[in-house]
Amino acid sequence: MDIRIRPADPAEYDELGELTAEAYLLDGLLDFGASDPYLLVLKEVAARAASAEVLAAVLGDRVVGGVTFVPSGGPVADIARPGEAEIRTLAVRREARGRGAGEALVRACVDRARATAGCSSVVLSSQRAMHSAHRLYERLGFVRTPERDWNPLPELDDVTLITYKLTL
């Protein structure tokens, strides 16, 4: 079966939030585990959808992944500058990994960025431990932008997100 990418239906927001939170939690990507405040942010798909586009990856009739596409800044953008789109909260269910859902979601974001007037690049932040995601980004032409690496929790010295950019 092929992975289909489409806008998430509001009826799927809770499922996508749980899927995203579970992926981050099970992959050990939350510094404070189940008590990490970011877990709640990951679950708030409706809040992201209010100012960005949430996409769902569907295999058969099951949602297996999701991503937030931020076309030109806005309240859910972390690092996008004028003329840049941003990819946020990419997640794929563990049992669906290796089937192309993550790549299809990233490609859908890039396609949307290309269709956005005035958009010249796509940016994203990633945790250092997300090695498979890094390989995917690099395979799709994203390049590291270490000068844009940032710390979302300045009170903690060891939390630095690394950044990537794809020039369109």
C-alpha cells in the first residue's frame, strides 16, 4: 500500500497529537520524559492547525504520521525568517517506519513551500539524537546551518537544537 499525504481532518487532531507525543516519548527525545512540558505542546494539534497546516500520512485507512507545515512564520514558527517555510513536529508511528511516511511528509512540505509565493527556502530544527531524520533531510538536499542552532530552554545548557535548510 502507498502512503498518502493529505491535510489532517480536525477529527484526527487528538489521534495525531497522541501519535506525535508517543513517538517523541518512546524515542527518548523528551529531556524530562513523561513529565516534559513539551509533551503537552506536541499533543496540541488543533492549536498548531489554527495558524499552520497539519498534514497526515495515511496508510490504508490508518493515520501513521503527521507534520506541521508553517508557510511563512507565524506563532508556531521557531526559526523561520521572512521568505522561509518551516517544518515542525514530524512524527511517524514506530510500526509504520521504514515505509516512506517520513519522507513523503517532508516532500509534501517542500512541495507546499515551492507553491508559496515569496518562499525561497525551508528550515527545520532537530534534536542531535535524531540521526535517521538527519539522514533523510540530507538525502533530500537539506544542509546543516550550525549558525542557526538554538536552545529552546536557555536555563539548561545542554539543550541545543540543530538546524537544517533547503534552498528552493
